[in-house]
Amino acid sequence: MKLDEALNISLRAIDREIENIVKFDKDVPRASTLAKSIVDLVRSGGKRIRPLMVIVGSRFGPSPDKSKVSRLAAAAEFIHAASLIHDDIIDDSPVRRGQKALHVKIGVSGALHVGNYMSARVIELVSSYSAERERYAYDLSSLVTTQLCLGEYQQLSHLYDYNITTQQYLEKSKNKTAQLIATCLSIGAKSAGASEEVSSLLYSFGEKLGMSFQIRDDILDFTQSSDKLGKPAGSDLRHGQVTLPVLYALQDPELATSIRTISADSSTEELNAVISDIQNSDALERAENLSKQYLDEAQDIIDQLQDYPAHRDLQALLHYFGGRES
């Protein structure tokens, strides 16, 4: 069963709300490249994990406002989509969700403008929640966007840096991935009037889920076929990203020697040999164990929220994240 079906949430309604963000912007002509690019991006697919998180979070509050929750959910996906545009430019990735990446379609400058517009539009959207009691909305538009950028900068600043620590990797993963997921759950709850205690627990749950999600993605980069990934296996290392499996492999002196020779000038043969060595080491299993540890900690939080019927939605999220093929 798909995640949206398990949560009984309509993805079609979410997509419509996301498209409305640009369709109802009076300053953007519907026939413009900007509007068309965003609509095409929305219609290209995606699991809508972040908007789903906002809606699930709202189920923990006594007074959810469907219209408000929908707008916040759409804003969350806007932020995520903008980050993907920038990711693809930075990684020089030609494909996104099986289609040409936006910067390939309309050029790097055009794609940058689209991504920047999407980030700025979110700030405009949540400005309607300006009352002091609703300042939580700014967590989505400003704090999270800042942390996403920080996470990207941390990733860029450590390309081919084999001296990066596990703690630095975890901090980057928190900024780049986990914090947006955590904030989506938390603001969904706050928008529905949930208590600070509940929204804090949901934030912690989302953070642990996000950390597990990022680690799983790093593992999949080594374990899934190129066809499934839509890019060569080991693509992260090919682009200089030192992920958790690589960090664990570096703790083996023999592996460390060959891994540290990999640079932007390395041949495909050299890269493939190192990737194969990492796949055959215990690095992937150790990374998987840390991912499961985060999921176990997330389960502990679900147990603390047993009095809320929506805890079953958290269980569905945990099952989905824990069951991702690796």
C-alpha cells in the first residue's frame, strides 16, 4: 500500500494546492516559463512526504483548519522542490524523476530563478500568519530554508574531504534533510492547536525519521541498481560526497588507502573498484544499524503518544521509512 493510501490522504488535493500557489500569483502569467516550469515540476510526481507530514501533524491538534493545513502542506513541498532544483544544478544531475532536470530544460540561470522564486513565494505565503500566536509558520519559511542552505553549504565544503567526522556528517544530514521533515510535523500540530509538549515530541519523531531516511538514501546509493537509481551506483562518491558508508569504510586501514585516492580526476575504473570494496565491506551493515537505531528511537516516541488516535499514522510512517528497500 502506498503511503498516502495508508494515511488516507489525497495526493491529488495536495498537488492542486501546490499548483494554486503559482496559479494565483497575480504577478506571474500562467503562460510564462516560470509558471509552466513549476507546474511541470509538480506534475512530474513525487511521494509528497513533507506535505503528508504536515497533515499528519495536524491530526494531533484539537482544532485543525483544513484550509490552513493545506496551505502549509503546499508551502512545505514548495520549499522541498526548490531545494531539488538547486541540488540538481550543484550536482550537475541531468535527470530528476525520470525526466530532464529543470536546468537542462531551461538553462541554469532560468532554473535558479525558478528555485529562488519558489523559496521567496513561501515567505509571502506564510506572511498571513503574522499574529504572534502563529509565528510557528516562520519556522517553515525562514528557519528551515536557512538550514537547508546551510546543509547544502556543508556538503559542498566537504567534497572529497575524507577527514570529515561522523558528527559533521550527521549535522549536515540534519540540516539538509531531517529538519524539514521534523518541522512539517511540528507546524502541522501547532496549526491545529496541539500543545507544546506534543508538537515537540512530533518534531523529535520527524527528526529521527529524517535522519534514518538520509542514511537509507546513502545506503541505497551503493545497493540499488543504476536502473532503479536513475544514475550510476555510487553516484555520491563519484561527486565527492563522503556519506556514512564511506566514513565507516574509511575506518578500515586497507580500504582507507584506496578511498583516499578518489578525486574529481579519478577514472571510472578506479571509482568502480573502490565502490565494489565498500559494497563488500561491513560499512553498509553498520550504516543500516544506525538507521535502525533512529527508527527504534522514533518508535519510543510513538509509544508516548498512544493516547492520540493519530499515533497510528506515525506507525504507518515508521513502517514506510523502515521498509524502504535497501
